[in-house]
Amino acid sequence: MKVEHPNELPITEAEAKELEHLKKTIERAIEDGVITRAEFETIKGSIFRQGIISASQLNREISLYRQLVADKLGTGEIFAEPPQ
């Protein structure tokens, strides 16, 4: 299901760079098929970092996480490290 965001602001060059950095961080974390707690915390820290971030950018970052991690966890393409 495609969700529309009619009030979404256009992405800035700086936001595009941040999104690309987040994508690379996520791809490194899941390349072995298992996401560890430390990798999850790193990704979460990148998304919810300090500073001012637009709602549009936050939505883009969470959507990227959902696409690259959450959906794959749900289908079994990758696994989460079990709790210690």
C-alpha cells in the first residue's frame, strides 16, 4: 500500500546526504543476515539524533528503516540477534 504525504517538503542536499549515510549504515548492519543489538542502537541513534530535523526527513528515514530492516525481519530474510 502506497502512502501519500501531500505536505512533504522537498529533500535538501544535506538531507539527501544524511539519508544516504543512514542507508549505508543499515546495509552494513544487515549484510550478514543478522542485526545485532549494537547495530540496531547505531541505526536508532542515526534516526533519532540530536538537532532539528523536519518531519518529512524523519518520515523518509523511518520509511527507509522499514523497507531495509523491518520488512525483511518480517519475511525472514534477516534475523535479529536474540536477547542476552
